[in-house]
Amino acid sequence: MDRVAREELELLAGNVDEVCVSIYLPTHRAGMETQQGAIRLKNLLKKAEELRPLTSLRPAQMRALLEPAQNLITDTLFWQYQDEGLA
């Protein structure tokens, strides 16, 4: 699993002027379980959208923010090459 560098965490933590979404989920390396990651991600993204009213974002802005992660849901190649977790 790739580790996040301290500098990357500091950069993210210092980003207080914008809305950020952090998503963490377990993933699997092989087998039918690899499909569970996409389902978990879909559910977590839905939960993030439900929390939008707590932010300053309009619905279209939230969709644009989450779009890169939404695109991963149907990317079967992406899910076939996971390790033990995704952040």
C-alpha cells in the first residue's frame, strides 16, 4: 500500500477555505470481493451528497467535486488492482 507523505497531509489539513471530502474504505486484492469496493464507494459518495446541505456548495458543485470518485465506480480495471484499502 502506498503511504501518504507528511507533506501531503499538511497540505490537505491546511486547505480550510474550500470544502473537502475524505473517503476511506477497505478493498480486496482479488476474487469476487473486489466488487465490494465499488459498492462501498457508491454508498459513501451518496452519504457525502446527503451531507451537502451542511456545506456552502450548491448541488452541481458537489456533483462536480465527487465526479472523479463517481467515475471509479464503474472502472473495473481500477478495482482489480487494489491493495487492502483506499483513501
